Amino acid sequence: MTQTTAPVPTLTPIGHLESDFPDKFGIPRQPGLAPAARAVLTLAPPYDDPLAVRGLDAFSHLWLTFLFHRSPPRWTPLVRPPRLGGNAKVGVFASRSPSRPNRLGLSLVELLDIDTRHGVRLRLGGADLVSGTPVLDIKPYLPWTESRPEARGGYANAAPQRLGVRFSAAANATLATRPDGDSLRDLIEQVLAQDPRPAYRNGSESRIYGVRLRDVDVRFCAEANAVGPSWLHVVEIVPAHE
């Protein structure tokens, strides 16, 4: 009997995500590293039927399969993971680089709330995704089978070192005027503690960087010491402009 191959299905987003990260720069390199990061996933028709999420509120965390829609469509067999300093190369399948053959990503997020009053909206925490990300699927996280403490983590076997974050008087004054000042401060601290600067910055410690979070640009620089930067200094927080 001749076997026929089923056609490859076309992947259709079930919804799109809006997050605290308007731009790619500064997004935590793994989910959960910035618990203060918030996102909302709005399901699109016909997937916005409340029946499709019945029972989902019993789970605390979800797997999101998504598309790296802001990454180049090309891919390379070797990539430079930031955890290796941006110089050493590993195979793309030994990394979580967005430059993948099919640009598919997987992220573990916290489910904070489900709103089914007008369609379906999922409020999420700890997301590491840029606004506008197309989400292809949702699956509940099962800790009894998917948490493996004995697993080896290769070159990323431990959590990254965290830097301290200090705020200037001007930055503190800006935060004090905002109704979301406390949560924005937490978000800034958690994002900058991961040191979002490029790994290949070549010693440009005095440079001022900018990361866009929510509706502001956060400008910061490193405070260097004899063994390298141990603190990042928030110079100012200004309204973001397109």
C-alpha cells in the first residue's frame, strides 16, 4: 500500500501579544527573569471563544509557542550566545537564538487572569516577548513532568549574574509622578539587572544606553570598578517618541 504524506499545515496565529517591551533591545533573554513584566494575549477569531480556555484558570503557568516575527527570515548553522560573551559559536540547535530555520519560539509565562467578557484576553506575568508577537499555541505547564532539577544546562547551567541598579535623582522624581511608578521601578530593576548591553561592546563602559519600557525610554550607563561594572546607573527616564 502506498503511503501518502499529509500536507504541511499552514500555521495561523491564534492571537497577538502586547507587552511592556515595545522594542527587542532590553527584553530578558529568558522568561521569568523579570517577574514584573506584564503582557496581554488577545485571542483572534475564531479562537476567541471562551469555551477554548475553559479550565485554563486551574493552571498557574502556560507554554506559549510563538513566532519571532521581528527576526530576520534567514538562519545560520552557528550562532553566538550572549552567555558565552558574544564571541564563541555553537550550533543553532544548541541555542535559543531567534535566528532559527522556522523562527519558532517557546516561552513559559505566568497566567495572572483570564478575561472572557469580550472575546478572550489572557493577562500574563514574566513574559519575555516583544509587543505584537504572534502566538501560535497555548499549553498548560505541568510541573510534575516538566520540571527536571537534575537536568544539565550546558554552557547556561546557572542563572546569569545580576548587576545592581541605581537611580539618579531625576529618574526617581520621574517615577514619583507616575501612577505605575512602583511597578515601573521593579520592571526597570529586573530588566537592567540582567545587563541588556551587547556582549560585544568592546569595553565601551562609559556609553549611555537606552531601553524602551512601556511608554518611556530608560537611559542608563555602567558604573565601572577595577574588575568591571557591578552597577548600572539609571540616568533619566523620558517619554518615548516614535
